[in-house]
Amino acid sequence: MTGPSEVQHLLKIISQAATDALNEYARHGEEVPSIYETKSHPLDIAETAFTLKKAIRTLEGACNQLCSTLAPPLHTVINNAVDHYWSCSRIGAQKGFADILYGHQGGLHIIEVLLQRLGINQGKLATIIMWTLASRHCFHEVAKDVYANNRLSLALRSQTPGAAFLDLQTGEGQQAAFYFQRYLDDPTYGPSTDLKHTAFTYSISVTIMHIDCIGDTPGNTSLQYIAKPESSEENLDGPSVPQSSTKAKGKRNAEPAETEEEEPAPQIYKKRKTTSGPTAEGSGNGRR
């Protein structure tokens, strides 16, 4: 099949799938709603709309293949690599964009409402987050920097199950995707078909080990962990003098051992001591 004939064949598939979807909406008594509509359709929550779902899957596949056929290869590959729509969707759901805009049919200005309530930088909120979402038809930009809800954005409201699932998929789900290559290369997890050895469980285990090393506290980074010595006393001045040697030298006013190290241990070691049991004063340098 030549390129032009392939395009014509895909167009026929798209036309037929779209017609099947329209007929399925009509069969349920209501026509297909506009993307800018804010009320739900019976098919939105129907669990047995198999005909509609089949038509949509066909439509998605054919449209994707049509775009991939007509566009230069690098265009398609780069678009797939830099698609940050999921990240903006996660922010929109967590920050409650749809909840704030709910009930305002004419929309609200992001500076007047969203910016004041959320405290996000105006430029980032307007030109990155909201524009990305609106360009993919989630929220409707009715005027410059004025946004209103639509059919897609209403699915991000906090009380909907879709918002909770989106939070899971864009959080732990994307984390598993990030570690997928390392998961495949892992000698234990990679070859295994055990349900306990999935990319998801691998990413969770890596994250737990990372937190256990650097501490789940603001400001701690892996670079800080690498830069800090195991003990605050083991610095460039050389090894610390044992306490027994200090007492043997006859220092009458020597401070007790507990007060010699007045500088608190790094926070990352406090984290480990708190979770493992020993206290900061009685666990030495904090490493096991």
C-alpha cells in the first residue's frame, strides 16, 4: 500500500468510527455533547458502553497513525518525548483548578482567583500549566487568561474517582516509568515474572532506600548525603581523640562526653536514628 492510499484508507476508518460513536450517543437518547459543555451525559458513567469504547479506540488508533504517517519522523518522536500534559494535569487536580472554577460559566481570570488562592507564579501558571491544559481541551480559555471548566476539566474535580486515579498514575505510575530501564537491567527484577517483581514494586523499593539514606526532610539531597562525612567529628583536622585518652591526660574540667559534640548530627542521621531506634547521643556516628 502506497502512502497516499494508506492515508485515504485511514480517513475512511476515522469517518466510520466517528459515525459509529455518534450513533451510539443517539441510541441513548441524547446527542453527543460539545467539548465546552459542563453537564454530564449518560454515557459518561455507563459501564456497558462497549460499542462506544470500541469506536473510540479505533478512532484514537487511526488518528495517531494518520498523524505519524503525515508528519516527519523526528516530529512525532520528539512530541512523544516532551509531552508534559500529564504533569500539568496532575497539578490541576492537586491544586483544585476545576473546583475553583466550578459554577463560573463565564470563567475566572487566573490573576484574580487562581493566582491569589494558589500562589503559583503568574507566568508559569498562565503560559505553561493552563495553556498546556487548554491546548489539549482540558479547560476552556474564553478570553486571554480567563478560563472556564469544560467536559474534560470537570473530571479533575476533587470528589471524582478520575482525579484520584490520575493522582496515582501521574505519581507512582510515572515513577515506575522513570525507573523502567533500571528495572529491566536489574539481575533480580529484570528476568523475573513474579508479581512481586514488577516495575512498580522496583520503583517503590528504590524510593524507600533513597529516603532512608538522605532523610525525608526539606533540603536533603543525594549530593548533601555524598558530601557529608559519616561523622561530624571525622573532618579535615584528623581523627578525633578518644575520650579515654582525654581523661588519661588529667583534664580536671573536661566536659562530659555527651557535651563534647555540641554541633548536632546532620539531620539525615537523626532520621535514621529515629526510625531504627537508637538516639542521637548513643548511636555513635549514626551509620550501621
